[in-house]
Amino acid sequence: MSNTLAGQRGTLLLLTSVELVVFLDSSVVNLAMPSIGKALAMSVATLVWVSSAYQVTFGGFQLGAGRTTDRLGRRLMFQTGLTVFTAASLLAGLTHTGWALIAARAVQGVGAAILIPAELALITAVFTEPAAYRRAFGVWSAMGAVGAAGGVAVGGLIVSALGWQWVFLINVPIGVLGLLVSNRLLPRDGIDLRAVRRRELDLPGMVTGTSCLLLLVYVVTKGAEGSLNLRHEQLAALAVLLGASFVIIERRVETPLLPFRLFRTRNITGSSVVSFLVGAAHVPVFVFLSLYFQEVHGYSAVRSGLAVLPIAVTGIPVARLLIPRALKAVGPRMVLIGGLALLTVGLLLLSRIPTHADYVTGFLPAAAVFAVGLPACFVGSTMPAMKAARPSETGIVSGVVNTAQRLGAGMGVAVLAAVANSRTADHHGGSAADAINAGYHSAFLGAATLAVLGLVVAVLVVQQPPEPAEDGPQRDEQPVAAAEDGQAAAD
């Protein structure tokens, strides 16, 4: 890998492009659902799993993938994840049966879960200068916000122009190109795989931990669909038993999948909690905004996706120009606090949007505030944890933070959808659109409450990471335990 500026730019382009595709695939399929259901003769109950299968495996496998990244190497796991994701995308685009498509989507989610911890670990390893690290982290993190906001609009345009298969097939050339250039752009791992012992991978911990997370994400996803029953309650109980088994195993093995001592570091714990709350606050917003434009204003699905697109477009210059400067001036803690404050304001404005609001004057101001705050939240909720992790544990720390966000997203959709439905049912007077809008007002207000909780955690728990000199190293090799001793002394 080249250490030149051009080499770093190529590396960042590769990582951010893959990041964008991964998060686009969380929502890009939504507007293709009617076409897929018609083409493959899928029932509504089965069709929802074209989306949910991806979400379940994406959330469930990140923890194990993060630890495996630390053990087997960043570049190897990035290439493995990209291979799995690309192959599954090809299969999804070529399939002719509904269940085969759902299976391909599940495998796509596994590939995405492997990619995210590897990408964050690579950014930490490649961009060692503080200014380059801030810039890379800002752009990479914003791609999650851009993908979440832009997926619906992009999906509608692809389906209209090319057909539903290309929602998946468009990933293939990106993935193949990424694999071709990855050996040249990414640093060697320097790990002798033959020397890695099986016990260092903590297979019992991976099985119980991943199974627990898969079941949790599954039950939460079913809750978001409003279809919980006795079987789902039994699966939730099984998840609790697996979680208890995971804790017992992790306390006894020599090299645990998840070293619990990590949570003695305030910035890792604080970042994880804030990531959970950011996921719970922002992901439901895109669902409700799309529904708001369709159900209240009568937009088509494609037009409603385009209406939300300014949030994605705004996030790009914010991440490229504003966030790196803010990180240098005030650090990630204050960027996080500012981002959560803006997110709260944007959500409060959305909670007051009138039924017959003008798009430019009624929606865009709230969207602009939200769009500036969201990438700041992504950066601020991840960077403190990554800077607190020692180099040999960046993968697992990334896995913890991102797993927290995926769990928060699923629970946020489930809870806030229930809030919206209850408020709509209890609304009296006015038109049906007024009742629906009242429900969305309550959902946005609930999301704002979650953002406020995140703000409280950021203020009380998250600390400003130490900033090295501009010409000094990004981080040293000191163990987390030593950092904790220093932190405890400071406290």
C-alpha cells in the first residue's frame, strides 16, 4: 500500500464506497418490494423478509466478525466480507424464487457484518496522522447517514430505469473492482494464520453470542412488524439463555470473544450506549418520513423517496468540509454533543410539521438541521471508542459499537411505530390525514426524546479523547488497562 496522499485517497475512496453500498442495501430494496413480490409471486408476509433477512444477519454477526478481524487480519476480513457480499448480490439479482432471494439477502447481511468492523480497523491503521484520521473518519461515518437517507430514492430510480434485479446487481461491479484494487491499496496484515490457535477465536463464545444476537434482532424485527406471538416470546427467552451462557463462557476462556474489561473504559461504554440511542432515534425517521409523504401528501413511493433525498445530499459536504474542521477545533466529544443537539432540534421541528405543510418552508428547514446533526452523531459516537481501543482490539470495539446501533435501530422502529399507531387511533376530530400526521408527530417526539437521552450520556459519560500532536503518532500501543488506570486517577 502506498503511504502517499494519492494512496490514502484511493484507500478512503475504496472504504467509503463499500460503506455506502452496505448501508444503501439496508433501505434500497424497499421501493423494489412491489416489483419483487409480483415477479416472484411472494406473499406480503414472506416479502418483508427480503429486507428483514439482511437486517437480522447484519446486526447479528458483527460482534463475532469484529473479534475475528482482530485475530485473522483487517485486509483478509475486508476481502472476505466483500467477496461474500458481492457473491450474494449476484445470486440475489439472478434468483427466480422468493426463498432463494431471502437466503441471498441473509448472506449479504453476513458479508456486510464482516465488512464494517474491518473497515473501521483499516481506517485506524492506515490514517495515522491526526488530520488525515479526522478527515477519513468524517467521510466514512457520513456514508452511513447518506446510505440510510438515499437508499429509498436510489432504489426507486433503479427499479424504474432498470428493473428490480439491478437493485442487487449494481453491487457486483463495485465489489469486483474493490477486490481487484484491495491488495494494492490496503496494508498487509502481518499475521501468520498458521500460528493462530483455535482457542484464540473463542468458537463457543462466537456460537452463543452470535446466536443470541441473531435471535434478539429477529424478535425485534418481528416486533417492528407488529407480529409478535408466543413463538417469538419463546425465542426471546432462548436468546436470554444464550446470552447468559455467553457471559459464563466469556468469563472462563483464555481469549474471550468480548473481553468485558473493555466496558471499564468510559468512552467504549459511552459510545456504545450513544450508538444504540442514535440508531433508535434516526432510523425510524426515514421510515416515517417516507410514509408521511405518501399517506399525508399523497406522493408516490418514488416521489416520497426523492423528497427525503436532500438529507443525504446535505450530509456529503458536511462530512467532507465541516466535520473534520469541527473535530480539530473541539474534538469528537463536542462534535457528538453538537450533533445530538442538532438532531434533537431537527426532530422537534418534524414533530410540529403541519398536515398540509409546504415542502420548502415546512419540511426543508427541519431536514437541513437533521442532515447536519446526523453525520456528526455517527462520527462522535464511534470515534471516542475507536481511539480508546488498543490496536489489537479495534475490530471487536467496532463490532460492539455497530452492533449496539443495529439493535437500537430495530428497537426504535418497533417502539416508535407502536407510539405512532396508538396516537393515530386515539386522535379525534379532523381528517384521516390529520390523525395519521398526529401519530407521526408523536413518533418524531419520541425520537427526539431518545436523542436527548443520548445527549445526556454524551455529556456525563463520554470524555474527550487525548489528541496527539499533528506530527506525532495517532496512538500508542499501551494496553487499555493502563489507560483505565490513568483515567481512574484523573477521575
